[in-house]
Amino acid sequence: APDGSGAGGGSGRRDAWCYGTPGIARALALASTALGDPAYARLADLALTALAERPGTTWDTDGAGLCHGSAGVLVCALRAGHRPLAESAARLTLRLAPGPPAGPPGSSDAAGPGLGLLGGAAGTALALAQYAGLLPQSSRVPWDCLLLTG
């Protein structure tokens, strides 16, 4: 679908962080560091570059969230230092991100996918804040450590 929600046609979310190209590439990059083998880092960079060369609207992701969406691609790209992919993912995330809820959580006026971390507004906002350089750099444990990207 041209709206970026599952655009790859499959249901596997092959371009999502959780079990797709960015997460696997990030694992390869970390393995490269751990094993001292640059071949893994080159393979990871090739995978991220191939994803960056495709329009974000063709990615097999689901919305703007961290787990299945473009925000997860953004976090992996930032951790990998892959600026072209980060820029594409940030643009797509901004386009897909829901606006603020019309009312407090749980009210009948609240709208959107929820406020949660993995699939909701909190994770999307953190990824975008990281991209914009709005998060503190002094933390010994970065916010995204729970995603095992760093």
C-alpha cells in the first residue's frame, strides 16, 4: 500500500526493526564489533543502504511505531550511523505519526494507536526526539537499550 502500512505486500514486516532488515543488520554490526570481523559490518551496511535506496512508502512496515513501524527503522539507522536511512525513516515517521490525542488516555475523546512504547506514541516520540538531538547525551544507559540496538 502506498501509505507505508505494510507496503511490501507480505505480512512478515521484513523491513521492521523487530524481525526484519534493520534489526538483523544491527545485530550483524554488533557481532562485527564483538568478533572483530569487519565482514559482518560491511554486510550490515549493505543491507541498510539497500533499504535506504527504496522509498519509505514501499517498506514492509506498519505505521510509525517502534516495533513494526518506521520509528524502529529510525532507531536502528541512528545506532548504525546510517544517515541516509535515518533521514528517510524520520520523514516517513513524521508523516505517519498520529497527532496528539483529543482527550486524556482512556477518555472517549482519546484517538490514535495508544500511548505505549513499542507500538504507540511514546516510542515514536522518543525515536524522533533522538533523531532531532533533543535527548540528553550524558546517560550511561540510553533509552533504547531495551531494544538491544546499542
